[in-house]
Amino acid sequence: MRLSIFALLSLSLGLVAAKKSPQEELTELAAAGNGVIKVTNERTFDLLTLPSRNWSAAIQFTALNPQRKCKPCSEFDPSFTAVAKAWTTVSEPERSDHFWATLDFDEAQQVFQKLSLASAPVVHFYMPLAGPRGRAKDTPLKYDFSHGFEAGPLAEQLSSHTPVPIPYKAPIDWASWAVYAAFGLFFLVTLPLVAPFLQNRWVWAAGSIVTSLIMTSGYMFTRIRGMPMTSGGQWIAAGYQSQYGQETQVVAAIYGLLGGSFLMLTMVTPTQTSPARQRTQVYVWTAIIFVVYSILIALFKMKNRGYPFSLLF
Amino acid sequence: MAPTKSASSSKAAPSSSAIHSLWQAYNDETPDRLKFVDAFLVFIMLSGALQFLYCILVTNFPFNAFLAGFSSTIGQFVLTASLRSQVNSENKDEFKEVSPERAFADFALGSIVLHFFVFNFLG
Amino acid sequence: MPVAYPLPKDLSPATVANTASLLRIVALALISGAAIASRLFAVVNFESIIHEFDPWFNYRATKVLAEKGFYEFWNWFDPTAWYPLGRVVGGTIYPGLMATSGVIYSFLHAINLPVDIRNICVMLAPGFSALTAWATYMFTKELKDESAGLLAAAFMGIVPGYISRSVAGSYDNEAIAIFLLMFTFYAWIKALKQGSAFFGTVAAVFYFYMVAAWGGYAFITNMIPLHSLVLILMGRYTNRLYVAYSSWYAIGTLSSMQVPFVGFQPVSTSEHMGALGVFGLLQIIAFSQLIHSHLPSKQFKTVVLGSVISIGLLGTAAIVTLTVRGSIAPWTGRFYSMWDTGYAKKYIPIIASVSEHQPTAWPSFFMDLQFLIFLFPAGVVYCFKQLRDEHLFVIIYAVVASYFAGVMVRLMLTLTPIVCVTAAVALSELLDTYIDPQEPDASAEVADVAAPSDNASAATPSKKVKKAAAAASAAPSNPISDLVNANAPAKTKKASKSRGIFGLDTRIAVIFNTTMMLLFFVAHCTWVTSSAYSSPSVVLASTNPDGSQHIIDDFREAYYWLRQNTAEDAVVMSWWDYGYQIAGMADRPTLVDNNTWNNTHIATVGKAMSSSEEVAYPILRKHDVDYILIIFGGLIGYSGDDINKFLWMVRIAQGVWPDEIQEPNYFTPQGDYRIDDQASQAMKDSLMYKMSYYRFSDLFGGQQATDRVRNQAVPKVGPTLDYIEEAYTSENWIVRIYAVKKEDPLGRDLKSANAFAEGKKRKRTKPMTRRRAII
């Protein structure tokens, strides 16, 4: 009788000693994964989102298998890992009050199904339900990717929910600094060689003309909106307020050709000494102006359907 | 009194003899009219410097009053300096449409407009 | 000397000159007439009404000025805007526009012409556009000659890029600002050319007027110093530059601080530091030149040069240190977002959401400028050929303006004047070459050349070919001087040019082509103005099935309902777009308006619109809101409605309350923005959704209700409202007004009160207490 009681006591003591709290288990998993818990089964996910949790969890749902062809996932993953790594520098006990986890589609498909997620990457932020930071509702906050896949905005946005702000510092871009320094040095060294070139007005003229042609062809639009060169086989974007990269080049070339024809008529043809040659030149350039202008009008009509005028085409 | 002399002597004692020769050259070469204008310019500069020192050392309240006073010195200074360059006979071929009389009329008009704004801003 | 076509022989130079100036005056008058007439489409098609949104505030301010006088206007505090904060109008506006209208109003009334203030405000922009055409003429005259000036004036008068912001009824700052811009630049160029302090003062006075009129004055504040800096770097420093710049800067900066809204910014913000820096640099250079003139020794020169450079660097370092320390404010978000184009979307979503701040695609350039856009580079090349100081200014302006116009649609307006000027120069150059009747000699060896210049000097006999070519290329003959020269028999015209156009047919071909292009331009401008830029946007027009015009006047209908059926101090909540119109037409206090100066207040409205009724109701009551006004275009297909703007409301609210409002909650789990059955719960509960679709499906009488803008099917069972009730819906359901219910007198929450009124029993949450007899 005494032996069995002793056995029972020791068993229960051992069990109590051996049983880890969920938080400790998660802390160990996080430490093992260099700040990121790799969720490979539903159990770990349930552990992270325990209804009695007093910790928060940011979980990345991604699909990194190249077969899945999820380009944003592979773009975003390094940012998530970097922010989680920055979190490992936070001191205890705040560090264990928040966990970072990543869940790959191929490893825990049923979790995707459970949350009826149809796209990736998705970041869910589960707030604690108990303790000082506890919330009442269990719905996770969803991270908004409107600021891109960079680590900086991610750290900034999530810092308002983590126990302490995430000490993420964007790594110094040594590469681009080195490029700038190299450029500057190169410029200084070749300055004596380049100087007469820079003092020639026609070099500046060429630069200014090219700049203004590019700008008036809508280049900044394609750059700010990140428009592709072509899309779906079309190089002309439908709609008046939109354009593709290819259009910029075509329109800039048309403007350059038309402006150049006018310059030819004004500056070059009057210097021709032979009347016959001059006459052909005048007619050729005038014809070019007329034809290319008609092309431009036709192109504009394609963009602005209501335009009532047309020349040749 | 050749500038070359000052150049060779400037190697020995650069600042003092250079300034001395500058002062000599200025004194000899400048007509009296321009010296009169230059005296006025120095006065304006001192007045502006005094106001600026007051602003830094004592107080800059009210700021608009300081700005009005200081701008009036600056404005008057540049207008007078412009007048000086326009009536300087050395610059005659630069200012083809502006005769010295016209320069003075411009100066007067500019000063009136400037001080109108100064007076409004003094508060 | 051969001529392609004969010129009249018996004209004296005086006659030619007089006729030429008469023709110029007539041409300018006709251009002014065309400019004014082409801006009157809206007045003719609809009526004389103020357009858009911002002009309604300007109109309201001008009415205060006209009725109560300048002192009241200058010290006006408006408690009905931004309720309950109020707005200090006198100190937060650019008063130039209102002051101009006020002066015109007083003048007309003084000479007994009682013109209504509304008509003055409506017609101010066309009137000033005629003046802008004239200012452009003067500016271009300085670059080339009067014929180029006339072309530039003609272009400026009818070009759509400028018309879009200056039609009759568009009573906004740009109406007078572009005239002031061109005239200030003209005065600056004149000051630089002559080295005159008079024109410098004129430039400063008009710069002051510009600062009082438009926030875009910072463009002038940086263009003129940039031009001066480039001149200095090119080694073109002259005393004229010193005189012009110093007089402009000293008087201009002092005068710009007179405007309360600008205040001390010219000495404490980064946008103005460039001008200060160049001013200091010019003083240093002038002083060093003065010393150099007295001591031409080379050694001393290098010492002086060294000290100039070091003082310059010291000054720059001082400015940078002050900026880093914070004494000098850094570039404001509005201007900074033009360099870092992603900045506004991340940090200032209000700026990013305005449609005028979007980048420009090439069809917009072509629509606004047509063939001027490809003549523009040709004109810039001409400027490089001449490269006097004023041409350098045009080049800098052209390159800078084309960048800014590419970044923001709204800034197309600053590109338009310089495109008109350069295109006019290029076209005038072409016409000069091909109208000139003198033909060159067919044989190349002829060395004699005439160099007819404007002062019609005598033709010089035999010169070397090189000199001849240089002279001919430097001054392509001015047709008028040709005319004069042709009739000076005393001057021997044995010499002929080696440069020119043979034959009459070539001339006719080119001139015919050019004339056709010009006519096409006029047709294009007229079409664009009448179809695209003459819409008052307060009144919409569509066509009936039988082709007749159908006017949609919902906005005014609803605003006047508000004006006539609500208490005078009833507070109206709406999205900030409509604030000025509500204040102007309905004359009621508003919570937020187009001034958008208080982001938190706007975010509060956004939060109220995007939250459920229970969450929004305390916000509404706290701000004393009596009526909520929304725009809904689902019935007739008006796509500028509030449901389309809803995501911006959410984003702005999220910026201030990220815990309570998250944008992804308003999308379906798949990430779509839907308003039908699949809409997310947050979307369906939001006040904006409920207000838009309340009773909408009832309209369709059992049929499938469709939202014509989103092209989705609206759920059959529409939303129910407990805390607000429908007050007014306009004829085409574009404007919907809801009244906010007061608290229940019995202290219940309104949802339960309504449920009780409908006869529903309240569910018992606690068991009934057992009653015990006391005894």
C-alpha cells in the first residue's frame, strides 16, 4: 500500500515536473527555429492559438514550394524572417510574450482549409485572450500588404500590437553606397577628360530634349504605378488614364521624329544649295510630318474612344 | 603704385600690405560720387549688423518687427549697390538701356516700394 | 536677287511699321476674344454657376468680402466649418483671388454698374485668361520677336491645358495665378536683360500678388534662383544679374511675408532656402568682383576666389545644420512627395487619394496640348542655338516643368505656358524661313550676302563666305525688314543669300501643311473644351432616348432641401469632398470640408462611416450631427459616389485607429471588394453601406436589384437602420440625407427601442426573480 502511494506520488511529481506549459514549449520551439516557429502540424497551430493564451502570435501562411509558383510568398518570406530575427534580440520576459510562426501550405494544408484561406502570403496576428494585453474577440488581425513586401513596413505596422516595439533596423545598403562612391570617384578622375564634353551646349541640349521627351510620354506614370512593358499580348493599355511601358517608348519616338522633322525643315533644308535636292527634302519631311502625325492621332483615338477627328488612318 | 609691387610684397606680409594696397587702389581709382554711395552702404551695413546682434543677444520678439527692420537694411543695401553699379562708368556697356538718371529713378521707386512694405510689416 | 513671289514696292518704312503694329493690336484683341469666348461653354449650356468644389468656398469668402468689407473678411472666423473646431479663414487662405474680385466689384459699383458678385466670380477666369495671353505675348517677344509672341498668345488663349482650370465658373486660385506667373517671369526676364531695378521691383510686386493668390508660388521662388545659379555656374555672372536678382529677392521676400498664411515661412522653411542661398552667393561674388577690379593681381585673385568658395560652402553647411537641428523646417509633404513619389501613399493618404495628384499618362498630355507637345522639343533646340540668358531660363523651366507634369496631373497647368512659348518659337522660326520671299542663288560660289537686320543697315558688298554664312544663320531675315529693305532703292541689293528656300511650291507645301495643323489644333481645342472641361460638375447632363438633353440636378435639389427644411444650425456630416458645396449652397455647418487641414477630424468621420451603427452613434452624438449626407450613384451609374471612395475612408480611419478599423476586413476572404451577398460582415454592418443601400432593393419591385456602378446584384433583403432614419433622397437617388435620431427618452438603446416598437419581445437573459411575500 505504501509502495503504491509512493509510486503514485512520484509519478505525479514526475509528471508535474516533466509537463511544460504551452508558453514554455513555444519558447523552446522559437529558440530552436532562430526566432521563427515552423508549424508542421495542426497541433502546433492549436497551441499557438490556444483560447487561454496570454501571448500573441504572428503567423505567416505561405507556399514556398516552387511548384506552387507563389512569387509574392518567396518575396515576402525573407522580410518576415528578418523581422522575427530582430525580435530575438528583445529581452525576456517580453520576448516570450510574442511568437512568430510560419505555416507552409504543403505541410499543414488542413489549417489553410480550416481558415478558408485561398491566397498566400497572408499574415495573421493573434492577440492574447488573457492577461494584461488580453482582448475579448478572437478574430485575428490581418496584415495589409498595401505597403509592399518590405520588412520595414511590416515591423512598423506590427509594432503597435507586439508587447514592445520590434527593434528592426533595415540593414545598411552597402552595395548602393559603394556604387555611389565608385561613381563619384570615377567622375572626379575623368573630369579633365570629360570637361570639354560638358561645356558643349549640344550635349546638354541632347540631355534636356531626351528628358523632356521621356517625361511627356508618361514615363513617370509607368514608374510610379509599376506598369509592365506589355500585358497579355497588348502593348496599348485600354483606358485613357493608363499606359504600359511600351507605349512610353513608342510615343517618345513619335514625338522625337515629328519634332526632328520640323527642325530639319527649319535648320537643314535652307542650307541646301541644290534646288532639286532641297525640294525633295522639303517634300519628304512634310510628308513624314503628315504621316506620322496621322499615326499619332490614330494611336490617341485608340486610347480615347470618343475622339472625333482623324487624319489619314 | 603698381599692383605687381603689392603682389611681390604680399609674399612677405600678405594680409596687411594687401589690404593696404587695396585701400590705396580704391581711394585713387574711385570717383567721389561712388565714394559717397559707398559711405551710405557702410552705414546701412552697420545698421543691419546692429539689428542682427540685438536679435541674437537680446530677444527676437516681436519677430516681424525684427524682420521688417532687417529687411529694410538689406533691401536698401542691395538697391544702393545696384545704383552704384549702374552709375559706375566702367559698366556703361553692360547697362545699355539704363542711363544713370534712369538708374536713380529706379532706385527711388524701389526704395519707396520697399519701405511701404517695411512700414506695413513693422506692426 | 531672286524672289519667290513679288512684294509691293511703294511702301515707306513708317507705313510698314504702323500697319504692323495695327495688325498686332487687332490680332491680340481677336485672341483675347477667342480666349474669353471658348471658356463660355458651360455658361451657355447650363447657366452662370460656380463649378466644382473649391470654388464654392472661394465664392463664399468673396461674398463676405463684398458684403461686409475688407476688415471683416481679413479677421473672419468661421464657426460653421469643421464643427466644432471652426476655421480661422482670414489667416488660412490665399486672399489674392477674393481681393481681386472685391476690387472689381467695388469699381463696377462705383461707376454705377450693379453687377452681381456671382457673375463677377464666374467671369473672372475668362477675363484673366485674356490677360494671360497678353502676358505670354510679352514674354515670348523677349525671346524671339513679335510674330512668335502672337503665336504664343494664340496658343495660350485656347490651349485646353489652361482652359481646364479657367472656364467660366471655375473660380479657383489658378484663374489669376497663371497670369501672374507669366507676368512675373516676363518682368524677371526684362529685369535681367536690361539690368534694371525698376523691372526687378515690378517682378517683386507681381510676385507678392502671386504669393497672395496661389500656393504654387514656390515654383517661382525656386525657378528664379535656379536660373541665376545656372548663369553663375556657366560663368555668365554680370552686374545686370546682380541688380535684377537682388532687387527682386529683397523686395519680393519681404512683401511675401505680408500674407498671413505665408507668415515667416520665407525665412524658416527649406522651400525658400534656395533663394536665400543664391542671394548670399551673389553678394559674395559682387563683392569679390569689386575687389578684383581694384587689385587685378592674379595671386590675390586666387585668394579671393578661395575665400568666396569657402564662404559659400560655410553658408551651405550652416543652412544644412539648421535644417537638421529643426530651426529650418524640412520640405513639406506636399512638395516632398514630388521627389519621393511613394511617400504620400504611405504617410499622407489624403494627398495620395486626390485624383488630381495622380501621375499623368501620355493621352492626358496629348489631350491638353495636341501638336504643341512635339513642337516643344524643337523650340528647346532653338533656345539652345541662341542661348542668351533668357533662353536658358526657358530651357530650365521646360525641363523642370515636364518632370513635374509627369508626376502629377494637376501640374500640367505649369507646363502649359512654357510649351506654348517654345512651340510658338519653333513654329515662328519655320514660318519665317518659308514666308521669306528671298531665294538664294542657285550657284554656291556667290559670296555676297545681305545681312538685313531690324535696323535695316546697308547691305555690305563682298564679304567672305564664312562670315556670310555666320551672319545669315544668326539672323534669318525678318519678313517685315525684308519688306522695308525691298523698298530702299538707295541701298544696293546686288548681294544675295546663300541660305534660303528655292521655289514657290515648296513654300506653299510647307505653309499649307502648317496652316492645316493650326486649324486642326483649333478644332481639337474647341472639341476638348466643349466636351471635357465645361462640365460644372454640380449639374450633370445626359441624353434622353430621343436625343434631347436631360439635366440631372440632384445635388442642388438636395442642398436646397437642406437649406429650406432644416434648422439653421443643423450640423451636416458628409465626406470632405462635399463640405464646401454644402456650406455654399445649403448654408449649414459641416464637420469636414475640402480644406483637409485636420486629419484626425477626417479620420473621425471616416470611422463613423465605416463602423457599425452602435459604434458610430456615440461619435455622431458627440459631434452634434443632425444630418448625414452621402452620394450614391448605383441607380443611374454615377461612378464618383461614396461607395467607390469608401476604401479611402477606411484607410484614413485606419491611420488613426488601427486597432478598430482594418482595411482587409472590408474585403471578402478572397480579397474582392463586393457589395452583394458575399460582402464581408464588416462591410454589411458599416454605416456607409447601410445608408447607400437602404430601401434600394424596394425600387426594383421584386426584380433583381443591380448596382449600376459596381455591376453587382444587391441582396434582396436590404439593410435596416435603428439609429438614423431616412430624411431625403433626391430624384435619381444620387444624394441621400439621413437624420440622426435623438436618444431614447426612456434610456434604452435605440435598437431595443425599435424592436419594442415593432412588437418583438425582449429575450430574457436572466431568470425571473422569485417573489417572496414579505410577511
